[in-house]
Amino acid sequence: MHKADIRMLQENKSVGIVNACLRIKMLSEDSAAFELESEESIGTTVTIRIPIEHLRKGE
């Protein structure tokens, strides 16, 4: 998801995760990381990393 952009929203029917990724990146000035790991029959792990200085801007 490091290369997520608006084009991905236009090309995919399932936009939820891409939309969330783009919004988080926009709010964090493109410094957030959004990682997905999935294994069939085991599950999916979503990791979102946002530098703390970007979280404090909203205070």
C-alpha cells in the first residue's frame, strides 16, 4: 500500500481499504505506512504506522 493512489480507487470495486489508506496518508502528509498481511484460512493482519508528531497536530 506504499504506492496507493486515486487510480487504485477508480480501478477496484472494493475501495474500503484503499480509501482508508489514502486518507491516513493524506492526514499524515504521506508519512504513514499501511501494511496488509494475509494467509488463507488463518487471517489478515493490518498494521498502520503514523509518526507521533502527526498525531499531535490535531490537539
